Amino acid sequence: MSEIKDLNTEHNRERAELFENLQDYEKENALYRELMKTLITENELAKLINKCEYDPDNKKWDVPLFVIKEKSVQLPKMPSGLNSKKARNDYK
């Protein structure tokens, strides 16, 4: 019984830590979203998000190059040879 109580205590502690981490991530995400909303409109942000792709192998977002101009996003034409993800990453 003592071992079960210890396991339950450990489980509850880990669960509380995970919940706290989740709250921290949600808070940070809300900050980034508000920062973006000061730069572009919600509609433009949605358009940009739709152009982004997640690379699960590298656990990284591939964000296309964009220009912010008067609260709108413009996706510039890439110079030839910079159309691949690798080339865009090298260009950054």
C-alpha cells in the first residue's frame, strides 16, 4: 500500500508539473500572438499560418519569407534557386 501511495504521489506531482508547463506555453503563445497582431491583422496572420509547414523530423516550423507592409503580409517571389526549403533556410 505504501508503494502505491508513493506512486500516486509521484504521478500527481508529475501531472501538476505538466499542467504548469502547459500553462507557461499557453501564456508564451498568447504573447507571441498578441505581438503578431500588433504587426499584422488577424486575417493576414491566418494567411501566413496557412503557408507555414511543420517538419516533425526536425521539430521545426518552416516559415516562408514575408514582408510586413502596412499591417499586411506579402510573400515575395523567391530568387531562382531559393524555392526549396533548404535554400530558404540557407538564405536566412
